[in-house]
Amino acid sequence: MAKRSEHPRGAQRPSAAPRQDNAEALYQRAIGQLEAGKLDDGVQLLKKAISLRPDFVDAYGSLAVAYMHLDKWEDAAATLEYLLRLDPKDPVTHNLLSSAYVEMERLDDAIALLNQSLTLAPDDPEVYLELAGLYAETDQWEAALASAQKAISLLPDDPDAQWLLAGLLYHDEQVDAAIRACKRALELQPEHAEAALLLATALLDQGRFKESLDAGRRAIKINADDPRPHEIAGAALVGLEKFEEARKAAQTALAMDPNSGDAYGVLGQALMGEMQLDKAAEAFQHAVDIDPDNAMAYFGLGLTYAAADKVSEARKQLAILREREEDELADQLQAAIKMVEE
């Protein structure tokens, strides 16, 4: 039997090089497991690789992504935060950590990280698009619009970027510009359902009912299972005084989404046009019950009562509109009530 002293020192204490090799081997096995969809096994192998090589940047990155696929956002964030300390100048890590923070509802932290990322990679349009969405979600509309416009300057032929810009322009009441952006998105991607829907909505706001109807029907053709374009098409048909078609469009939307206050509002307008006043009042009341902040529903309900000579009920809706400081709608309803009283 050999004496302990006869063993080389290296046989008792492995050198760093074999440990590095073992870490790399574990990493490669982990990647194979992840690619095969065996996320938990991959995570365990990555942890072993990191225990052998605590500065293994690629292993930390893969571990964080695996956690994200497993919806373990706190673990992903902790891993990425450590990785950021190892490599503070990697914009990809900033972006991944921002995504984790979004899932954790740490939106301000996510925004800060994306802005840091832009100092490292100033011309990344995807980061500007992500920032635009986060700014909008946190009601920072001016910053959102600026970010979207910067993204468009870098990525002018991206339909989603054009659609996002259109939505921000629409919110900013730049309706003509929003319409142009929607049309550009549809030129780039003719099957872009959201761009078609937004186009229909913006055209409806401008009273361009035939164009709105065409855009709404285009959105329906792209995705017939979405109730929203049926609602918009119905509203456009009301504007065109095609009340029976409007009623059917609203009923189609409600069959898909029975809790849509907007669809009940369109149904009420269509029934009013058909002079089915009791049913119209019922539809508007459903809209109010679903969304007590729906000023147009109170307005429609008031108009319906006025048309049915139920002045006291109409005045109740007028009082609600005044209380909510919806003065323009209130003035219109008051004028309708006055005409009935005369």
C-alpha cells in the first residue's frame, strides 16, 4: 500500500483546470437538457457548473433564461442582478433583467434598466419599443411617444412599431397621424388585425363611417373571433343609419363577449334607430351596469327616455352626467329634453 506522502500533491487536490473543464462539460449537458425541454434538469446542471466556476457568465445567463421559462421571476431577477455585477456592460443582461422586473411589476426599475441599456447600445430599436410600451403603461405619454418615434426612425418598416406609434398618436389626439401610421402598418403587414381595428376606431371618431366600416370588416376578416371589430362595425353602421345591420353586429359581439359594455352601447344605439325604445333602454342599462363610468351609456339612456317621453327618467341621466362633469354630453341631452318638453 502506498504511503500518503508518495501521492503527488495534484492527485489529492485537483487543479483549477480540471474544475473548469468539468464546469464546461456540465454546462454543455445543461444546454442539451434545456433544448430538450427538461428545464428543471437543466437548472440543476447549471447550478453545479456555477458551483465549480463562480464567474461562469454564460451559465448564469442560461440559468436566468431557464428561470424565466419556468416563470420563476424572482430567481431570474436575482440571477441576472448577480450577472450584471459580473458583466455590467452587457446590454442583453439589462434587457433580460428589465423583462423580469416587468413580470414582477417593478416598472420603474425596468424603465431605468432599459435606459441604461441604451447607453451601451444606443441604436437598439427593440429597446425603444419596449420603453414606449412601459412609458405608456406608467402614463408617461410624452416619453412613450418620443420612444416610439425613435424606434420608427431606426426600424421604419416594422408593422408592430407603426401600430404602436399609431396607438400613442391616437391617445395624443393626433388622429390624422394615427390613421397614417395604421395604414403604413397595414401596407407592411396586410393581416395586422390590431392595426385594422385601430384604423377603424380612428376613422369612426372622425365620422368617416364608410371607411371605418371597411376597416372594421377587414379586421373581422383577419380575426372573426374577436368581438371588438364587430362592435366598431356596428357603430359605423349606426352612423350610416343601417340600424338592422348595426343591431346584428352588436349581437354578434355580445355572443362572443356578453360582458362588453361597448357592445351593449352599440346595441342600444341600433335599437333606438329602429325605435325599439324599451329594448334600447334595456341595452343602455346593461352597458351602465357593466361599466358605471361609461358616460356614453348614460347619455344614450337619457336620449332613449327622452324619445319615449319619460322626461323624469331622462333628467336622472342628465344629473348623472352633470355630476360627472360630462358637460358636452349633458348639454346635448338637456337640449333633447327641452325639445320633448316643448
